[in-house]
Amino acid sequence: MAWIITKYLLTAGIVVFISEVAKRSDRLGGFIAALPLMTLLTLVWLYFENQPEEKIANHAYYTFWYVIPTLPMFLLFPYLLPKLGFWLTMGASVAVSVICFGLFALAIKGFGVELL
């Protein structure tokens, strides 16, 4: 139980740290958020929990493919925010990400990458 609490606290601490940095510097906050900190931390957690190397490698592999279709959201969000407000922009960004993900998964299926 202590291990799970440690994982939650450290992971949440990173999110809080990034949001606090972003309050002071848009660029630095964005830079830190763009780093694959959560992915690296997840890989560390999997390693410490004695997961097979194949599972750890698969996590990194699929994370790469799942990141690509989320990128349009980062351009759409700042464009829509002044027009729709925060919550509608958030919803539209999630919807666009889901649509992009579906289209991307279909597009790369022909190359032998199964995401769905």
C-alpha cells in the first residue's frame, strides 16, 4: 500500500509542479509539460514492479503512436479558447483528439500497426 501511495504522490507532485511553473512562465511550463515525464515515470514504475521487458517496451512503443494523433489538439486549443471558453474548448479538443486518433489508427493499420 505504501508503494501505491508513493506512486500517486510523486506522479501528482509532477503535475502540480508543472502547473506551478506554467503560472510563472508559459514557455518553461510548456517545455516541461512536453517532456515525456509521465511516460518515463510509468516506465520506471513498470520496471520497479518487475514487469517483463516486453511489456515495458510495448508501453513505450504504443505511447509513440498514441501521441501523434493528439498533436492537433495543441494547435486547436489556443485557437478555440477565446472563441468558446475553457470547457467547450476542452470538450472540442477531446472530440478532435478522438476523431484524429480513429483516423490515424485506420491510416497506419495498413502499415501493420494495430492501435484499436
